[in-house]
Amino acid sequence: MPVRLPLLFLSAEDVRRALPMSAAIAAMRLAFRQLADGHVSLPPRQHIESPGNNGRALVMTCHSTAHQLFSLKFITLFGDNRSKGLPLIQSIVMLADGATGEPLVVMDGAVLTSIRTGAASGLATDLLARPDAAEVAVFGAGVQARTQLEAICTVRPIRRGYVYDPDLAAAERMASEMSTLLNRPIECVASPAQALEHADVVCTATTSPVPVFDDAGLKHGTHINAIGSYRPQVSEIPPATVCRSRIVVDHRDSALEEAGDLLGPLRQGLLAGSQFWAELGDVLLGRSPGRENPGDITIFKSVGVAIQDLCAAACALENARHLQLGVRLPNGVGALPPVSRGD
Ligand SMILES: NC(=O)c1ccc[n+]([C@@H]2O[C@H](COP(=O)([O-])OP(=O)(O)OC[C@H]3O[C@@H](n4cnc5c(N)ncnc54)[C@H](O)[C@@H]3O)[C@@H](O)[C@H]2O)c1
């Protein structure tokens, strides 16, 4: 009998140390390649409302043949948490062996989510932004905004960044923290138009239910990562921008369920059908064109897919084992004694 190791637990700090942005971007390459090649079993995610609490849970599950792993993510999003000093997003991720079903690791899913979401935008930017992109604008100064900015700076020689958030104090905090972390000027700006003025790459990572900038302010040739909206009635990107852009989605079926940025213009008959949207994995594998001209506007619309969690968590687990991070939980799930009651 093989010896079973007790279940490993990785805290938020462990995940952060085990998943540097460059490794996370490499993990997203694997994730979107597997998705495009059909090596993934990906049930639609479940949305469970918490009535009266402005909150919901999402349950995201996946199996990867290439990794021989299952993943499960339980993630909650509570819109009023900020006023209670709590983050919008809290989450736990689990991996289990795809050959035996043995649970292998439980880890903080909030940090994992922010890193993998940034990393997917990093990959999309690498594939879709102009090679000479040098300035980036980020809308939102929350948790996701930070990893968006870090990821863009990982794949392009960014000289300067701009942060816009109606919560000016939050934007100032983020600009100061990220200037130090990324060792380049990150400025807080007072209006969406100022953020866009020089931006070659734009990330929208907000909780806004309505578009966060004016289409007229975008430069030709901009690449946009739109990651905030994941509900059909919510949209961060102006319809006029969506309609004149080359659209790349993380996963077409999920986008058709959840991507408000695209579904609004689609339902109004302003946008040609979803058959014209490319999937990121197909662009990665050269099956769909990405940017065709330097002046094109490209949009990567991400709602988040479970294979991202699986590949990011697998990478974090491997690195955590090398670095000897985490704690082993006594009496891991697999170590329970056999039931003897005949039930
Ligand atoms: N696509 C994905 O895979 C994915 C993954 C995680 C989170 N998300 C989504 O990303 C969004 C942000 O999540 P978070 O964890 O960073 O939340 P957060 O609460 O930490 O930050 C959200 C920020 O958006 C700002 N904001 C609101 N309206 C704005 C506007 N009009 N312009 C600029 N900023 C504005 C808020 O002031 C806040 O600072 C959420 O909607 C979340 O659901 C998407």
C-alpha cells in the first residue's frame, strides 16, 4: 500500500510565495492550451445567491486529463464587505488526484484567484497587445487591479502606469504600493480620460455595473483586459468600444452565459454573433488570429474559468513542495479509519 501523506494546507502567504507572476503566466499557457485542445471537463459554474446580503457563492469544478487532477473552488463575493473591513472575495481551492480521487491540498483561493486572473490578462496582453506597448491604465484600485498591473509589467516593458478609482484614497494607496513593488512610476489620476490619454494597455478590474470610460478617449491600437463583469446585466466596457474591437474570450460558452460587456451589445443587435469571438487558447495555438493591425483595438474578456484555478493551484502545489511551504493537517481526509457499522 502506498503511504498517504496528510492533507497539505497552504495559507494566503504560502500561495503568494509559491506562485510568482511569471510562473502563473506559464500556468495560464498550459490552462488555455488544454482548454483549446479539449482535454478538460468543465461543468458550468454554479451561482448561489445569499438573499438580502448582496452576496453570492460560485462553485467551480474541473478535471484535467493532462494534469490528472480534479479541482474545486468555493468562492464568495459580498458587495457590502468593504464597509465591514472584509474583502469582496473569499475562497478556498482544493485539488484531488485524478487517478485515485485522493485529496492532495487545500489552499487559500482568494490570493490564487487574484494571481491567476492577473496572469490570464498577462498572457492575453502578451498575445494581443502591440509589442511596443509602454503605458498601462488600470481602472479599479482593489485586489484584482494590483495583479493586473503586475502581470502587464511582466510581459511588456511598461514605463508608466495610471490608476483611476472613484475612491481616490484607494487609488493613491495602490499607486504608492505598486510604484515600490514594480519599481516604476505608477500615478493616481483624477478622471477616466486622464487614465486613457497615453495608455497602450487598459485593464478594467472594477465592481462598477456600468461602463467605466468613454469610448472616445481610447487611443488607436489599445489592448483592453476586461475582467470585472461576470453577470449578464453588468458591463464595464462601453458598447461602442466592444463593437469596434477584435474580441477574444477566455471561454465562449461561459462568456455567452456571463459576459455582460458582450451580451448587452449582442442582445441589442449591435454586435455580430459570438462565432466571431476568438478563444484565448485558439489565439495561443495560432488557430485564430489575434491583433491584425497596429491600430486595432483588441479586448480580452475574462469571466474566469475553472481550468485556470486547476493549473494555478497545481503550479502552486509543486512549488510549495519544493519550498516546503504549508502545514500538513493531522488525520488528512484519506486517513479516516474504515467504517465498521455496515452502513
Ligand atoms: N474575470 C475573473 O476571472 C475575475 C476574478 C476575480 C474577480 N473578478 C471581478 O473583478 C472585480 C474586482 O474584484 P476585486 O476583488 O478587485 O474587488 P475590490 O472590491 O477589491 O475592488 C474593486 C474596486 O473597483 C472600484 N470601482 C468601482 N467603480 C469604479 C469605476 N467606475 N471606475 C474605477 N474603479 C471603480 C472600487 O472603488 C474598488 O476599489 C469584481 O467584479 C470581481 O467579481 C473577476
